[in-house]
Amino acid sequence: MKRSVRGGFTLPEVLVTIAIVATLAAVLLPALNSQLTKGEASRASNDLLAVQTAINTFVSDVRRYPDSLVHLTTAITTARKDINGNFYPPKLVARWKGPYLAEELVDNKMVTGFGGEIQADFIKSPSNEFNGISYVKVDIMPITLDEFNGLDEIIDDIANSTTGQLRWSATSSGIASFYAVPIQ
């Protein structure tokens, strides 16, 4: 009698393999998701800090505070205004040595981590908003509170929505405000 050679796997072998793969997935997927979230927070943090550096360099050259991302990427003209609403005089226009920001803008906004956008226009914060000093305020939106907390831990070393350089807007959900540079 000839013995028949059987091919394939038995049902118990297949079930054990599926159980092992499912267990590995259950253990590894949360860790992978956590790393992806940290990566998004790092990207947003790096982008905000790049804008802060660009503003400081712009101020060093031009001696005025920009009112938008466009001032950091495109040469200013005498027809543009600074954050205080003053036109740039020709002497200061000639001092522009940009671009100060290497990122490409999309609709004058900067796409960043979490699928958020650093908004085109900067805001001069009232002096009562941040320790009695006005700041160039940079908004990033949309961003969830959980995403904000991850970003805040990087920027301010603690997740606190009401103190530090990064703040969560309680009145408008989905907006984080970064107090980038004090206005002197």
C-alpha cells in the first residue's frame, strides 16, 4: 500500500498561527500608534519653533515685527504693514534678507503635524494675556485637546492649557496659540 502525502496545514495549526499573529498585533499596534502621535507632535513643535526663529531673524534685520507668514517667505514692500499696522519704509524694506522660513506655504498657511495649519496672519496679543507683555501670537488649527496636550508637553514641558508659551483656546475649540516672540 502506498501512503498518500498530504499537503497543507491542519486546522489547529492555522488557528494557533492566527492566535499568535493577533496577540502580536494587540501588543504592537498601541505602541506604534503612540509613536506616530509623538512624531506628529514633534513635527508641529519643530514648525512652531522654526516660525519663532524666522520671526526673530526678521526682527533682527528689519527692526519691525511681521504680521504674517508671507513676510517671512516673500520680500516685503512699502505697501505692506507690520504687526502694529505701520507701513514698512523703503529703508527697512531694503534690509529684508529673507526668506526666513524654508517651508512652502499653502494658501499662505503652513501645513504641520496632526494635519493642522499654522495660520497665515499673526496676532499681536494684548499685554494682559501673557505676563503684561504683548507677543506675536501664532495660531495653529484645527487641533484636538489630546493633540494639544502632546504638543504642549514638548513646547512647555507640561500639558497645561492656560500657562506657558502654548495655550489652548477655551472659547474656540480646535485652536492652539503659540506666544512666539515678545514685542518690545
